[in-house]
Amino acid sequence: MGQKLDQISRLAEQFSDLPAEVVVKEDLLRGGISFTEDALRIASGCKPKAYFIFSFDLVPISELQQGENLRAPEEICLTGGVRNFRRTIVSVRLNPSSPYRVEVSQDGKLVLIVEGEELCEVELQPVPEYYRRRLSNGKPLTDIAPTIEWGYLLYLTVFRICQYFGKKEECQFCDINENYRQQKKTGRSYTAVKSVDEVLEALEIIADTDSHSRAYTVTGGSITSQVDGKREIDFYRQYPEAIERRFPGRWIGKVVVQALPADEVKLFKDAGVQIYHPNYEVWDPRLFQIICAGKDRFVGRDTWIQRIVDAAEIFGPSHVIPNFVAGIEMAQPFGFKTPEEAVASTREGLEFFMSQEIVPRFTTWCPEGISLLGKSNPGGASLDYHLQLLRAWRETLEKYHLPPPPGYGSPGIGNAVFSVSSFMDVIRPPEAVRSQREVSGASGEASEHLN
Ligand code: SF4
């Protein structure tokens, strides 16, 4: 057995309380995937990667020798195979030197191979009708309103640039500005500032042709001065306002912007937004200062956290879902040295928020080759770390008897569609949590250690 296969088997056993599929999913998200030419030929006829906000690739486009940036799928679905995988949706993060490769098997199926062994079959999402359409100004719909999460979420990055510029301000894991530059260089239609009219026209087409999408996210880079003469709150709220006016309640509206003062957050609520994501990225105060220097200087960590708590008064705690980027707290030279220390720190943040019924979610760190942290830490965080974190996240959720976060579709392995981390895949049905409590002898209050 090769090294990678050996590691997968060992960790699947060590974390047998987690679904075995997430061992592979997290490894694909942290280290990327490659495709053979034949597999890319098949993938070219399926829903393509739209570069919906960041590159989410481990190498720059200039190093993708097979034109993968134009041919690879947005997501893959792991299923079946000798390990009998339940459906698991994984975002595609390109890395030509990944040990994981999608190939075409002898009987013509797409399969996931590692070290010469077939792990499972791979399914791709067909191209939705709206992906073939253009707006009246000629722009492809995929530029204005791509979908992810197997078609569940419309991803509206309405401002593709961040006003935190350069090494001293940009979050160090983030490649939004550099990705914008590389996409423009390739000639892809990649609109920096989307107009409200463009967004509405794209949604009109989707509303007419699609029945799978359930939610939309309005997001983009931070605005520290103005865009189109508008401050951050006024720029971003015009989109949900217009969407809700034109399509009231058609989708669950979400916004991902900075942690804003309560009076501004209320304007999102008034516009019809249902879920607010003020992402705190990393919990540790020292690391927040280093990794999110712009946010630290313009807003400050304590204010950021207080604003998350204040937002819960406006939206209700379950509808404030701050994201963190899982793994950046292990980035060297300044990060934690062991997965245990890193997870202990992040668990503190989970405790802080979940004890107030606010459920943070996370994305698995992709060490993009064009981001500062990706360049200095191409290996990202260890697989062991990511599995420990999933366990800590679920334990804390269950400890506080909290429901799955809203706006992500059905939870649990085989059902979840959230593709950039496995937090939705590891959620257990209430019966399983109850019987686990009985087995561990916990009564009344939940045990600290439910796994
Ligand atoms: S605030 Fe940070 S994470 Fe958000 S877009 Fe700007 S640099 Fe990226």
C-alpha cells in the first residue's frame, strides 16, 4: 500500500466516528486534484469551474498545462466504488501534482485514483440550461451568477476586488485581487463591479429555467472607502433590496461582508436578507492581527467579535454564521506548531460563539499558489488537523444542542451539498446523537466528549 493510501486508511480508523468519505474530501480540499486528458474531455461537457470568487487552485493558471481552468468541473461527486462511498460533493481545487487523479476507467466511467488504486466513482453535474445563456450586453451568465453546492447556491460576487490592498492589508490567505488579475489576463469575462441590472437579468433567466437553486449569496471584497460613490453597506445592500423586490422570498438571501455596526446590519435585515456572514477567519488574537492585518487595523478584533454578537440580536443567533478559514492558524512561521494546539485555539472560538447559539462554519483552507500564505505554506494544514477540527466542531454543536446551520440544504453524509468543507457532511441525525449520549452514559446536560 502506498503512503497516501496508508494514511487514508489509518486516519479513517482513528476517526471512525466521522464518515470515512470526509477523510478523502478534506484531503482533496487541502491538497487539490488533477485530471487526465480523457477525464477533462468528459468534464468539458459538464458544469465548469466558474472561479466564483477566489482561484481555489493550488497553482496559478499559468501552470495549468492542460487548460484545466477552462475545462475542469466546479465540483465532483464521490460515490460508490469498492468503499461504497455515499454521495459526497467536493469543490475542485486544481493541482497537477496532487496524488489524487480523476481518470476514465476501462468501462468508460470517471473514477478517483490514488497511487494506482481506485477509491470511488466520480459523477459530474450536467450543465444547467442557464449556464448556456448570455445577458443582453453579451456577458455570459456564468460571470454574473454562477452556482455552487451542486446548484443550490447562486454566488453573486458583485465586487471582485478588495480594498485591502497589498501585503500589509490583504488577508494573507486570500487571493481575490491576484485572482482577478489572472482571470482578466486569460481573457475570461470577469466583471469587477456587477450592476444591479445585470444581476437581476441573470436571476430572471435562472428563475425561468431552474428549480434547484435555493439560496443566493451577495458578497465581494471589503470596501474601506467607496465603490460607485457608495460605502460598503450602501453598495452591498442595493443587491438584496432589488432581488427581494423583484423575487420576494424566491431564495434564501445571504450576505458575506465585514462585521458592520448594528445600525448598518439592520439595513440588510430590512432589505430581506435572512443570513449574515461576518467572517472572523481566525480566532487567535495574535494570529488575527498578523493574518488579517487590514481588518485588524480598520475594525479591530474585539470590535469585530462584538459586532457578530450584536448582529445576533438583529437576525437571531442561528442566522448569524461567521466563517473561519480552517487551517490558517497552522501557517508557518507564526502559526501553531501542532494540530492539537491549533484545534484547541479554534475550539475556544467555537465555544464562545456556540454557547451564544451562534454557529460558525468553516471553509477548508486552500493554500492557493498566488496567495501570500499559499506561497509560503504550499502544504496547507495537515489532514489530521482537519479531521480533529471536524470532530471539535461537531462536539461543540452537539454539546449545545444546536440545529444544523440554515441555508445549506440537508445535513448529513450522503445529503450534504456544501462543497468547500465537510461540516455539513459530519452532522448526525438527532437519533444518532441521542443513542450516542446513552452509550456514553451522559444524561441531562450533554457530555463534553460525544464522539
Ligand atoms: S477582507 Fe480579506 S478575505 Fe475578504 S476579500 Fe479582502 S483580503 Fe480577501
